[in-house]
Amino acid sequence: MRKPPAAEASPLRIALLSQCGGAIAVWILVAGLDLLTTADFARIPLLLALVQGGIAAMISLRLRAPVWWLPIHLAFMPLAVAVHGLDIAPGWFLAAFVLCLLVFWRVDRSRVPLYLTSDAAADALLELLPAAPCRFVDLGCGDGGLLRRLAAARPDCAFTGIEHAPLTWLLALLRSLGQPNLMIRRGDFWGEPLGGYDVIYAFLSPAPMSRLWLKVVEETTPGALLVSNSFEVPGVEADSTVAVGDRRKTRLHLYRQALLR
Ligand SMILES: C[S@@+](CC[C@H](N)C(=O)[O-])C[C@H]1O[C@@H](n2cnc3c(N)ncnc32)[C@H](O)[C@@H]1O
């Protein structure tokens, strides 16, 4: 199997390296080359922060990090300098950081952020469920809103949601209360055996789709259906695709295990 480039394997380390590289370069410019006096340095922190951001972005590119890191590197230090001037108590930054962590968890590793299935896509999904009772799993169930809706509409089916982010998992768990055919578990869905499910639903990102497909092929039984919201399995043609008429123009890609390739 292809070895992922360093930037893919440890994106946070690459980001940190780029930021530190930018800071060291600015420090060398200012102190080492004696371009500015200490008084100048104090007067133009925003300009220096912009230079640091530019250098960090270049280092990040050089280390082959994805291009979406560029605006983050360009904006990080200038924003830090701007916010520093606002005299906000440090506790707020800590609180914001903890909140992000509880909602997005290790998104740097999973490369799957949080966004939710639209109501229209949920209705389309409902139409795709077999007429007979079935077992359905949502891999990365977010706040559980989708599952709650499906479970209420199909009391004859058993719904399971697996979520690793603590806060969204807790929300999903609370939403599942009083819904006997809905079970929410906290954990990593890569460790969840898929053999017992008839429908596997995934709304993830392009990054894990090849790995997910291997898992589905290995673990599910003939007849099982993988429904991927928006993201296709690279190199595998979907058995069919449902276009949902929502604002996002959602497409549900259907892969049926009976037609195993
Ligand atoms: C795009 S959201 C989809 C939420 C929900 N399924 C929906 O369609 O409304 C993806 C969710 O998967 C979760 N996730 C990503 N990787 C995961 C993993 N390996 N194990 C469990 N949850 C994961 C994320 O925390 C996020 O809540």
C-alpha cells in the first residue's frame, strides 16, 4: 500500500513546524540581521505577523501539506496579534479550544469534520431503506439528528450510531433517550464489525472512502448496502446515485454488496 506523505500522516506536526519556521525566520530578519530596532519591532507587530504567516504558508507548501492549510497559516499569527489587542481574558481562549476539541475531536487524524445530513437527504434515505425490518448503522453519527428521525419513522428497524467526538456523542445519546430502536455508542467506527448490518450509512469526506470500501467488502454480507452521502469510493462505480433536491445538491451513492466485484 502507498505510504502517505509526511503531511498526510502527521498534519499537526507539519503545521507546527511551518509556524515555528515562520517565527524563526522573522526573528532572524529582525534580530539576526538587525533590520529593525526593538522599538520598530514593538510598533509593527501586525506587519511582522503577516510576514511570519507568509513564510509559514510557504514552508507548509514545501512540506506538501494540503493547500487548505495556506489560509490558516497566513491568518493565524495576524489574528493572534489582532485579538491580543482586544484585551480578552485568556480563559475564553481555553474555553473555545476545549469546545472545538469536544466537537471536532481528532479531525486532523480522521480528516472528517462535522456537517449534518439535510432533512431532504434524510427523507431520501428513508425511501432507500428495505421494506422489511433492517439493521442500520451511521458511521460517525454526529449529533444523532438523522438517526432519531429515521428511528421514529421506522420503528421496525434497529438503528446504531457510532461517534468519537465527546460532545456530539453526548448530544446523540441524549437524543436517543426514549427511542427504543436507536442505540448510540461512543468510539471509533473503524473498530466496529459491519457484519450485522443491512445498511451502512457514511457521510464522511473523500479521505477515508477507499479504506471504508475495503472494510465494507471484507465485513458485510451479500445484500448489504453502503450509502455514502456526497463522497464516492475512488475507482469503484456506484450501483446507483440518488440526487437529492436540497440546497447542497446532495448525492447519495449506493453500493450494493450483492454485486461484489
Ligand atoms: C460529516 S459528520 C456526519 C454526521 C451524521 N452522520 C450526519 O450525517 O448528520 C461526520 C461525523 O463522523 C465523526 N467521525 C469521524 N471519524 C470517526 C471515527 N473514526 N469514529 C467515529 N466517529 C467519527 C465526526 O466526529 C463527525 O461527527
